[in-house]
Amino acid sequence: MKKTHPRGFTIYELLIIVGIIGILSSIVVMRFSGTTNPIDLSNGQAVLTSDLSKIINWSQTGKIEPTTNTVPLGYGLVFFPGEKYYYLYADYDADNLYSKNSSDVLLETVDLEKGELVRNVLIQTCTPLSATGTCDFLVTYENAKMYTNGQRDDNLEIILHHEKDNANATVLVNIISGQIN
């Protein structure tokens, strides 16, 4: 006599399938529930901190700017509150500010969302803010002095904002101690 096996799944097979579905659904829920927002804000801080360190280092070491093959008077960043980008520039006209219509050289426009490492993060504000609504940060080559909006300053505060969850992150620069937090 031939033994027949009932068709269907065993209880163990069903438990494994339910477990796999549970794991996959938790991944989907985490991905779309906004749990990556703190990571986006943290990545935005990391990108900004890296660029601030870069211009301080370039200014202190006298990096030769490649398009002119000379050492500029300083290197700086220009922030646009409410936007998701900022400029890196080399200052040549000694006004300690970025000017489009001058000898200053725009080195790079940094888009925070480029490469999708940072999403939904913008520059909310910086302190001190200029009358034009921008924030221009420059470190000079010869004496490593920091200028904010053309004025001698030792501190700069930049606040990043995450649009989806309304969270903020602050980047602080102190040129005396050399710290960027």
C-alpha cells in the first residue's frame, strides 16, 4: 500500500514564512516612517564640518588655488539661509567677502542633496547674518583670522534644519580654539 502525504505546509514552514514577512515589513516601515531623518541631519552636519575644516586647513597651509596658480588672501564659504547649497571660494580682492563681480574665484557649489547622502536638509540660518541675508565665512592666509560677513569675528553658528521632522542641528566654529562642533 502506498502512503500518501497530505499537501500543504508544516507549522515550522509557516512560522519561518511569517518571520520573514515580519522582518521585511519592519524594514519597509522603518524606511518610510522617517527614522532616517536624524541620519540625514547628521550627514548634513558632517558635510558642512568637513568643508569648514577644509577651508581652515587651506588657509593655514597656503594652498595654491588651481585656476590662478597662486595663493589667495583666504578661503571662505557663503551660506544662503533657506537653501540647500553653499559656495566654497578663494578671496583675492581683500574685502573678506565673496563677490561675483570681482577677482574672487568660486571653487565649488556644494549641494547638500547631491548623491542623496543628505535629504530634506537646508541651512536655516547662521549667526551673525548679513544685511543681505547671507552668511559669508572667511579665514585669511597670512594670519588665520576669521571673518564673518566681512567683519573680524571668532565665532560662527550655522543651524541646519530638517524639513520633514522639524529638527535642527547646530555647527559651531571657534577660530581661537580651532574647534568645529
